[in-house]
Amino acid sequence: MVKVFPGAADLSTALFDGHLYLFVLLPKVENYKVLCLDTSSWTELQELEGTLNIPSHRGTVKKMIVLPFLRKDKEPSYKLLLTFEDHSLVLVHQHGKVFWSREEALASVVSVEIVDLPLSDTDAKIEQEFEVAGADVTTALITRLTTQALQLQTFLLGTLTGLGRKGSFESGTSELIRDKFGLHKVLVFVSASGKIFGIDSLTGTIIWQTFVPDLVPFSEEGQNSLPLFVSRTTAHIPFFPQCTVLGKHKRTGQGYIFTFHPITGQTVDQQVLSYKVIQNSILGYVNSEFLRGILLLDDELKVHVYPKSCERILDHYKDMHFIYTVEVKTGTLSGYKIAESDRASPVWKVILPVESQKIIKIAVKNPSEHVHSQGRVMGDRSVLYKYLNPNLMTVVTEGNDPVTKSTLNIYLIDAVTGSIIYSASHKRSRGPVHVVHSENWVVYNYYNEKYRRTEISSIELYEGKMQSNTTAFSSLNPPFPPLVEHQTYIFPCQIDAMAHTLTERGITNKHLIIAMPTGALLELPKAFLDPRRPVHPLPEHREEGLIHYIPELPVPAEGIINYNLTVNHIRGIHTAPSGLESTCLIIAYGLDIFYSRVTPSKTFDILKDDFEHFLISAVLSALLLVSYVTKKLAARKALRAAWK
């Protein structure tokens, strides 16, 4: 043993003018110290020592690389390239000067949420007027006049400061307040390293960042997962918004919960659970503080609720909650209900009837999605009602059949009763598989080994010409088996990720967002994937607006929403509604992050930038003047006729 460096973060070597030097990085209380030793004599070189003042929120140093160079006076010096526990990169000088830093944790994002910004102070005061109990009319009137005076002042200041600037609905402010159309958001990213980011959607700048070193993702079959829940939005004044990340503790493997403020990044709560979490979901009801609880199922099938204040909500709606678990390797799905002892009581079990199969994908509907139309108008003016089962989930399995050929199976299963609503099998097919499940339809892709091509299948479910229940859907009293339409199309390239557009009321047409290996994002109308596209169109098909069936799906150049930008290695796409019904917000994340907004049905609810305001105002003023003059002339004519 030549030299011992207890507690050293990392060691590295570098050549200076043919001599080999050893660099040692030693962590101190508030900084790092760099030692340099000549390997020929093992003496410390004081002139090459350094002190690095690096913020502690990055965690510990994982790797150090020395970059030697000669200064202008021909004296040796160096720079250090440091990689940290939170996957960040920092290039720092010998004397501690930071040249640049990169947040490489954004290349390993696993969860995304789009959070609304809070209202401004004046708008918040208007919201609080309706929450004041026992206020008389005079107090309410004074409060309203004061608030409107402040709004007028803010409007005049904004008008004066905005003179000479082109006005459009995109012009936002740098302040973190909600804009008129709800397009300014905060993007919350959770990375696999346990680092959480808050990013401004307008500028792309990092507003805040928090590193949780003890938080690690759930990992199964090579897939990392860190569920992110929006427990409370910004709509409930004066309560602040709240988000929760669920993962595993780094050392014990028990459940780990981290709760934070999504606008400021301030930590609200963090705790290590005393059990391992095997299933989780967010409750559909809020408590007195407008907080949604998180339902947790441990490895002993005991049900827990976080936070404790939401336990009463679960007790009240206990009979309406069902939980399902999945055993990926054995292909077994189990359903549970919540018993009186807060334990999960088994209700059903489904063992998928195919040997040598394993579950590779499970997809459910977005619980925040709105269904605008309950049916579909046919060409003969009749209505074909949709099969809108909110408890339906899509399960995809992959394996080999008895003749050792790969087979892909898809099942539509009711998560409450365990009944298989529909199933299909694709011979000589394999993954990767991406599934989109919305309303009454499912779209998924796979690779056909026989024809060596990527195919997309589309399934739509209908109840028929009559609805069994016009008010609610119950899995315990289901309608007749649905009518199923299933059709397959050819896609010209591989698919890396797939999602569908989401709007506030569900009125806008649905489009699919498809990520391709070339780095392009394709916006494809759902009408091209309609399984009812006829091979031989009839007049009623044209009346309904169905497109003639062609096996190949088009990839129009105008459908590429990222234009000439390349988004590398996309792993997922997240969509969210905006304040405009016509506009959907999109985030594609992978090695790169791309944010944009799309309008599937065009901008039907906003005026264009070149709208002729002055012309319309002049025409309306002229019509108003002509109406007034015509009224006077008609009254005079009637008076003259009365005197005759």
C-alpha cells in the first residue's frame, strides 16, 4: 500500500509534460478539496491543489475526469469534469470557477405532469368573494369595487407597456400567473435519478429543481416507474397546489413518498413507509381541503391511504373501489375489493389461457378524460351508441405458441368483474407494443414477422342502436356484449411512442401523436384508423364521412409537428388540455424533450391575428346608425299617415 485516502470521492490521473500525476477528490463539510500528487515521488503539489464550492443539491460526485492544460505563463493547470449522483455534469476550474453545467437527468425522465399556474392576486380576490360566509351586501359591494379598480389599473398598465408590441394570444408574461387562455403552464418532470424539475412552458427554463437521493423508481422487466400524482390543483384558493411522487427507498426497498409544491418546488412532506407498495392509484374524491388521497396496497394485501386526512373519504366510498394486481411472468391478473378490516379481499382471478406468455403492456383510460358524444350518427340518421366502460383495461401478452412461433394476444378485461370483453391473437407477431386506450376505442401497434412490417390495429366497441343505461355505467350490471369493429393497417416505419390528444371538454376531434425513430412526431387523425372504413363505400358511408379503406396509412409532411427539429430516442408522450377547447398541449420526452401544442380541429374558438377588428366595428356602428335613422323615419311616416 503506497497511499491511503480515506473518504475520497474519486481518483483520476493526468499527464503534464510527460509526467503522470494523481488527483484525489476529497469531500469536506461545505465543499470539495482536490489534491495532486506526483506519482514518481508521491509528494503533494501545493500549486495544483484546488477547492470546489459546488452546491450540495447535486448529491455526491460519482466520477471525476481531469482535463490538463497550460496557462498563458506556461504553468500547468487543469479543469475538472464532474458527474454527480443526480446525473448532472459540471465543468469547473482548479480554483472553483464553474464554466458550465448540464442537467442530464432530463434525459432519463420517467413521469410528467402539466400543472396550471395560480391566478393573479386580483383574480384570486374575486374567487375569495364567494367563499366568505356571512358577509353582508355592503361589504361584498365594497370588495367587488375595490377588486375591479385594481383590475382596471392592471389593464391600463398592461396596455401602456404593451404599446408597439404585436398582440396575439401567445404573448405571455414572465410572471408565474395564469394567462387568459390557460396556455402558460409549469411542466413537472421526475427523472430516474430521483431529481424533480419544474420548467416554464413558455421559455423552457428550469424554475426549480429538487434532488431526492433516497428515492429510486420501481423497476420491473427493465421498465422504470415513478408515479406522479397531482393531489390538489391551483383551482382551490387559498389552498396551495400539491404533487406527490411515489417510489422506493434506496436502501430498504420500502415505499417512499415525496410531496412538494409544483409551482415553487418547496418540500411539503417526505416519509419512508413501513411496507412495500405493489399497487397504487389516486382516489376520485376530495376531502374538506380539496385534497385527493393516494390509495396504496402493500405486499400483505393491506390497504393504506396517504395522507391520513383522506381515510374518511375511503371509508365512505369503500364499496366503490376495486384494486387489481398483475403477475407479469405468470400472466395472472387478480381483482380485489376493500374489506372492513382495510384489507384487500379477492374477488376474481384471471389466468390468461395461453402457455409461455407474459404480460408486456397494460393500458387504462385517462380518468380526467371527458366524453362529449355518447353515440355516433350513422348515414341513415340512426345513432350507434358507444360502449363506454370506465373500468375497461387493455392487456397485451407476448410469447411462443406450440410451434415456437411468436404470438401476440390482446385482451379487453373489466377490472371490476374480471370478465374478458374481447380478445384477439396475432400470429407471428411481436413487440414493441404501444397502446392508446380512449373512450370506446383502442389502438395498438406491433411488428409482423411474416411480412416484416409494422402494423397498427384499431378496435371500437359499441352497445348498439339502444343504450342499456342512459345515466351511468355499472360493471356489476353490464349491458349485452358489445359490438366489436376491428381493423388493421400498415404503418411505413417503426413506432417509438404513441398517445392521443386530450382537450378540456372532448369536443375536438381525436388525433394520434406518433413518435418515429427518425426523431419526427406525426399527428395522425383518428379518422384514418377508423375500423369501420369500408372497402366498397356506399352513399350512407359517404354521408357518415367514412374514408375509403386503404391498408397503408399516410405520413403527410404537414402532419410532422416538430418540423425540422429532431427529437432523439423518444420514450413517452404526455398530453394535457389547455384553457382552449381547440388546443392540446404535448410533451415528448426521451433523450431530448419537445413541447408544443396542436389544434386537431383548427382554432375554432379563437380569432386569428389578422382579424379585421376595425372593419367589423365600423360595419356594426354603421348598421346601428342606419337602424336608428330608419326607426325615426318609420315613426315620422306613421305619424303622417295618422293625420291623413
